[in-house]
Amino acid sequence: MTTKEQINQELEKLPEPLLQEILDFVQSLQAKHEKNSISSDSQPAQTLTTEHTLTGSTAEDLLEFVGSWEGSDIRECLQLVHDSRIPLEF
């Protein structure tokens, strides 16, 4: 079974809200890929692999991302983070 067939099979099982999240993710991947392809003719386009993993990161680790936000949907993204975060218990 091809990767595309496996993805389609898994998509059939998901409820509509999760499908919307997946659509958003796919569109962001496409935009990133297009931007990287257009950004520099002398540099090869970056692959769509994950460059960073933030699990277990410290605040200092995250400083490299300061000022790197690109886009006009920051408020929506922050709301999504707020809505989907897990409450901490101390």
C-alpha cells in the first residue's frame, strides 16, 4: 500500500474537526515548501522534514525562534495553542 493510500485510509476514520486541522497543516507545509523554493535560486529548497523538536526544550532553547514568526494569523495560532494546551497541576 502506498503512503498516499495509507493517509487516505486514516483520513476516512477522522471526524471533521480533525480533518480541518490536517488541512491547515498540509496547507502550511505547502506554503513553506513554496516559500523555500522561491526564496533563493542559488540554494536548494529545504526538505519538508522536521528540523527541530521542541519536546523537553528549555526557554533558552526556544530563544532561537524569537522574531521568526511569519504570517498574519498569529492571533488565531495563539488561540489554538491556548485552547489545546494541557492544564498543569502543581
